[in-house]
Amino acid sequence: MKSTVLSETKTYRAGIIYALCMSGILVFCLVAGCTNSVSTSPDTGNLTGVPANDVIIPVDSPSSLMYTSNMQKGGVPGSSLIYEGLVIKDRNGIFDPALAQRWSVSPDAKTWTFDLVQNATWSDGVPFTCNEVKFTNDYMKANNLTMGYVLSDVQSVECPDNYTAVFNLKTPYSAFLDQISRTPGITISPAHIWQNISDPQHYKDNQMIGTGPFVFAQAAPGYYQFSTNENYHGRVPTIPGVVLKVITNADSQVLALKNGEIDVVSGLTPAVAQSLSGNANISIYSINDTGACEVAFNMAQYPANISAFRHAMSHAIDRDTISSLFGTGRPTETTFLIPDLAGDYVNPADVGMYNYNLTEAQELLAQAGFVRNANGVLIGPDGNPVTITIPLGTKGADVNDKIIAVLKNDWAQLGISVSTLNYQDATQYRNAVNANPVFIDSFPVLLHDDPDALGNFAVTPLQETNYYNYNDPEYNRLVARVKNTTDPVEVKEMTYQLQDLLAQDIPTVPVATTDTLVAYRSDRFVGWDIGPGYHSTMDPRVLENLTPVQQT
């Protein structure tokens, strides 16, 4: 049986990779064409007076141009052009100053003190002070605004003086900096603007007053322009501004880049990146480990509520083949944390334990009372054929399709039938996830990068359930201790214990990380690729690093 299973798997892997390569050739022919690009004028639509050296960046939908209310939608401080938070966390786990230049925490992790920058002003000239920090917390909660939950651990904010903000937390929280700086994070809002808004739930902010390196300049259908904030308290960008342009189709974005209408495109497929790599005016770089995906179990649903079933299926997920189909990224061999991001917080004892081995999966299933009938169908302990329906939402469709293709082939060899159901409505999708034993999920990697990320599997007073319906008392206790501990040695020790429990209980099987491939007009700007700590072409720190070519 072993040789047959492995032979069939090897043949399948070769076939599906060949199909991917052929589809890549088709994309190459459709997008690349047979000619070199011709540099033309950047496209700024009906915007007026746009400087020639404004950077033109495409977005895929009108809603991506700008939130109608920063108070309602918020956004990661590290990805906002206009608004800032107190700190920014980069992908290396380092917290960089933003509106706070320094910070400290009390031994019990309940009091966080931030020394604020003293030279920041709002884009309308009003000085920034601690008052805005306190106001943001108080106003969001008083008006029950969506982003207020980011500050749910905060009991109060005090301002001993104009440039000191003291956060008093309800309970100890050693990862509070994470909470306010990573997805979704929190940005500080101007009190002198919002204090006069009586209905923030429905208010559309047309002023967009912030403290960041760019200020709102003008808008036209399908375009937004932001000018450099010459009074910015930090590093003032060299470029005069940024224009966001709506281009909904990925192929159209690539053609616009080739025609010189825009300056950068991210999220390229490997085939398209390869097609652009020979162009003299276009350069390619990769931002590693920007996404992560997992095959997860709903432990409240049969047969995923059987520990032995989860253990068996952890050996029936071919990460190498799936990762090769993605074309970028790497297989993930940990229980949840990403090694390149979490570093030595990853427990080495648990790395590689979910090895791909269909024979081992078959043996574990048999030991747990799952048997094959005469037709090769796997019959479960309940006496019925094992069938798995995997719900799929609108997020990560391309990634999901590749994972499903591999799972269907491998799990069929175990006698398990796999089908999918697609949902356009987010609520219906979430209900389907709760009603089925297996689901596929994609996460931003910043939710896989440190001990606090392991709280995703906990049940706490503020998190009464989790996606996996995993509820282990020892795990919950350790998560609470990590949250309450500031000693890094103790935190690391408990993080290892948490990963041991995940390895034992297997609520999820991480599959792979994915990279983001970026192409940019090298005849227009240099400075896009500034290292692994910056994950977005719209990161202000990336834009601050750009220099027009004629100035180099």
C-alpha cells in the first residue's frame, strides 16, 4: 500500500506542477507581450497640478482609496499615510517610535507610560499633545465605535503633562504594544475636530486631519492625491506626494506599470514577475513571508472532535507540494509561529512533527477505529462514510484552490471524500465554518510572530471562544500568565509550553507562508526594497526612502 500511495502522490505532484507552469506560460503571453515597455507619462486622471515626481500607486477598489472615517475603520499605524499611532511594529518584531518617542512599563505590566514627541502638529497647524491620546480612548468608548475594542484593556488614560500619556490597564498585559500597533492597531485622532462630531457612527470625514508624513490634497473619481507634510515631526519624504489610482484588475495594473502610468505593482504571480524581469525599466523584488495559511480543525464537530483523527490528518497535508504550487514562500513546519518572524520563540522540539506521510496517516486512522470498506471508502466510528465539506469564503481564493486540489487527491487515497461550498456573505461563511469539521484560513503573518499570537487558541474572559473551538484549561492558564509577565525568559519558557500543547492537541496544521512579489519602475524611483522589516509598498517608511531617479 505504501509504495502505491507514494507513487500516485508523486505522479499527481508532477502533473499539477506541470499544469501550473503551463498556466504561467499563458499568463506570460497575455500580459508580457513581445515588446519592451515604453515609458509614458504617469496617469493622474482629472487631478490638477500634480507634481511630476508624485508616486502613483494602484489600489484594487474605490474603498481602498481612503476610509470615510478613521475613527470607525482605523488601520495599522505602520500602513497609514496620514494618521499615526504611538508606536509602529515592524516585521522583525522591533517597535519603532511614532507619536511616542520612548515608553516604559511598570513591573506588573498594568501601567504603560509614553513620552510623546514634542514637535508634532496636526496638518491644520494645531499642536499635538497628550490631550489627543486621552481623547481618542475616551471618545471611541463613549460612542461605542468599532475600533474601541483595540483599547478594551485600557481602564483610563492620564496626562500628567502635555507630552506624557499614562495608560492604566484593567489587568496586566505585557504585549500591550502589540495590541496598539499591529492589525488593526489604533491611530490617534484630533480632538479639536472630533469633539464637535455628535454622530461619529455616520460621519464622513472629508478633512482627514492627521500628523503623518503625508496630508490629503485632492480627490477625483478613481484618484486620491496626498502631498508630503513639510512640517512632519519625523523624516520628511523626498518625494512631493503620492497618488492612489483605482485599477481593479491585476492584469490591468501590470499593463499600466509597463506603460509608465503607475510606479509600482505588488502581489504579482511568479509567472508575471518572470515576464517583467527582462524589462530594462522595471525591477522586481520579494517581500518574504507576508501571508500564512493553515488547515484548521473545528474541534466541536465530528470527526475533528476526535484527537486521533486530527493526529492522522496532520500527516496527510503535503506542505511541500502546496508551497510549490504557490510559487513563492516556504512550507511551515511549526505549530503556529513563523520562524523567520518569531525567532527563538519557536519551540525547536515541535518543529517538523507534522511530517507528510500518508501511510502513517492510514495507520493512525485504523488505530482510532476508522476502517476502509470493500470499495476503499473510509468508515468512521459512527458507521458512516467519512466525508469532509470545506467552506470557502471570498478571501484567498487562489490560495484556497491550490490547497483544496492537493487535499482532495491525498485524502481520497485515505478513502475520504472532500467537497467545498463557496460563500460570498461573510456571516454565512463564518456560520459554515462553525458547522463543519475542517476549514482553511489565511492570516497576516503579523498574527504569527510572537507569544501574544498564541492567544488565538485561548478561551479568556474577553474571548469566550475561538475559531477552533479549542478549550484547554492549562493552555488558557498559560496564556493568562504570558499576558501578565514582563520577564522575557519566563515568557519564552511559557511560549514553549503553549506550543507543546498545540503539538499535542492539533487544533490546526500550519501549511505555508507566501511572499509578495513587487515590480516597480526603476526609471522613476529608487529605494523601494529597504529590507525585510517593511511589508507594504504603502508603508510610509518605504515611501520616505524613495528618491526620484533624476536626483540620484
